[in-house]
Amino acid sequence: MTADKPPVALEIAELQELAGFAALCAERVLPIFTHAVPNDSRPQEAIAAAKAFAANGERSNALRSSGLVAFKAAGQATTPAAAEAARAATQAVGAAYLHPFYDALQVKHILGSAAHAMRAHELAQNSQAGKTFFDWAIDCAPATVRSVLRRYPPVAAGKGRTGDILRELDTALRK
């Protein structure tokens, strides 16, 4: 929150819808992780926790913890694509914890899962697979994603390819 901007109004139902979309994005790249690390269920558990929250669940320590362990799985992944897929799962949980601060950094809570999922597709397959995912994400994003994004300032230029993807998604979904 900046000194001249009030908190961003957010309803729990909106956070649930954001988490549902983020979980859907992460779910699409879960096979990339499970193929590379077949005996590690941490990202899958994080996605399940985000989906449970989206289905009228509550924010809890268990939900937050599932995101943290998926983040650890990303650090232990055996391929860059698998790491990005695990990060997508982490960000699916993160969507439940969007803060009401008028700050462009909050956009990662909204679109981080989609950005990491697109990058996972690019690394596992090619840039066309990433573009296909990008188009899918834009088409499937619920109106709530667009509405909530517009309450925050646009994300600045990103760090690395995933940051660039985040900015591209943000720009496309604000139209």
C-alpha cells in the first residue's frame, strides 16, 4: 500500500477464484514435474490444497505449508522445467494470500502460477508449447482475474524469462 493509495478491496470469494485458476494452470504442468521426479508428491499436494481453498475452503497454516514444501520441491527438481512446474504449484497456493497492498509485486500472486507454467512448457517442449499455454490461459482466465488485476498497478519489466512472461500475461489480461 502506498501512502496515497487505500488498500485494494478483496473478497474471500475472489481469492478463491484466483486460487482455482492458479491451481488449474499448475495442474496442466504437473506431469512435467512428476515425469522428472516421480516419487515427489509435494507440488501435487500444493495444487490439491489450492483447489480445496478454491472450493470454499479456508486459508490455513496447512495451505501455506503446502506452498512452502512445493517451493522446496522446486529447489530439488532434476530439470529446469520440473522446477518451473513446482513453482507453478507454489504460486497456486500463493494466490490465496494476495495482499491488499496497491503494489505491482502483488500481480505475481495473481499470475505467478500461469507464468511459471508457461515457462515450464517452454523448457520441457518449445516456445510454441509455451505460446499455446499462454493463449489457453488468456482464454480460460475468469473475469475475476481481470477484475482483480485492474485494481493493482501493472507489473514492471520482469527479471528473466519468467518475469517477461508475467508482464506479457498481465498486459494481455488487462485488455
